[in-house]
Amino acid sequence: DTEVTQTPKHLVMGMTNKKSLKCEQHMGHRAMYWYKQKAKKPPELMFVYSYEKLSINESVPSRFSPECPNSSLLNLHLHALQPEDSALYLCASSQEPSSYEQYFGPGTRLTVT
Amino acid sequence: SQQGEEDPQALSIQEGENATMNCSYKTSINNLQWYRQNSGRGLVHLILIRSNEREKHSGRLRVTLDTSKKSSSLLITASRAADTASYFCATPRAMDSNYQLIWGAGTKLIIKP
């Protein structure tokens, strides 16, 4: 299995809602990432998990809360988001934190109303 | 933050023609990667070239790297409609942080049938 899966594919939420994005990989990768991508822009790194521990937080607002329950799963909990948080949220993984190649999921298209 | 610049921003060619896109970066690197992204979906790793390599091939892809000019090019030969996508270059933010990639702005490639 060489796939990173993400659910849901699309999510519409109000500014007072709480929702979660889910990412899963079964490649035995030990590094997992969350990226945010706005239209016609490159991805922006948000968080890096290395061996299930948060190693990088790119000064992301606290309304985004990552969680790594085990080595295959990565969640992104969302609370009190703003309309400007609407974007494509991409999950990725790599074999090790020192590995070059990252494997991306298809993304969750988030719209905040 | 973005380190790379890519040109052109957009490229439209006829099927069967070759497509060339360029990437420039600002700091010393140990490798440079190219990724493809189909509209609104996840990124797919295409090819990695190390700083001690000048040229690399993978199928219809040819990548060059000129570390003295801090630039790379991606050539797609005999283009197909399925090559329509955005193409991004990516370099590690620092020599010891392969997981923190700096992305170019991307080139949007359209292959006309």
C-alpha cells in the first residue's frame, strides 16, 4: 500500500464549528506532515510529526490543533476558524524525517462560512 | 516562506511538443525535487536530483541542475494531455532539514489536444 488517504474530501464548516481532518498511511512512514494550500499557490508547511511526536509547528494559530494517535494516523482538529482559513489541506508522509521524498494525500477542500 | 521562483508561471503547448520549465533558488542545497499537482489534488513526486548531479532522466522527464546559477530545469518530452498539471520545484530549507521544503511558485502547464 503506497497511498496516503485523507477524509473527508470536502468540508464546509461555520466559524463556530469544531471539525477534524483525518489522514492515514500504511507505508510504515515515521514522518507525517500537514500543509495548507491556497489557490494557485504552493503548499505551506504547517506541522511535522516525527516518530509520533510534534517536531515542527510553523507558527500556526491555535485554532488548528494536530494530533498523531499512532504511527499511521494524523488528525487536524479545527475550531473557530476564519473564512481566510478556507484552503486545500494536504497531508504527506515520508519514510523518515531525513527522507527526501514526500508522499501526498489527495487533500481536503475546506470552506469556512 | 518561498525560496524558489519558477518560470514561466503558465505554459500552453500542443500535444506532442516538449515543455520546459525553470526553477531558481537562493541558498545552498543538497538536492532539488520536482512535484506534479493535478488540479486541486495532492502532489506527486516526480524526480529528485542531488547537488552533485548535473542531469537526471526518468522516462519522458529530464531534469538539469546548475548549482553555480542556483537553477534547475524540467523538460517533458513528447507531451500528452495527461501532463496537464501544475509543476513545483522544492528544496530543503536547510542542509539538515530535508522535511522542511521550500516550494517554488509553480508552473501551470496546459497541453492542448
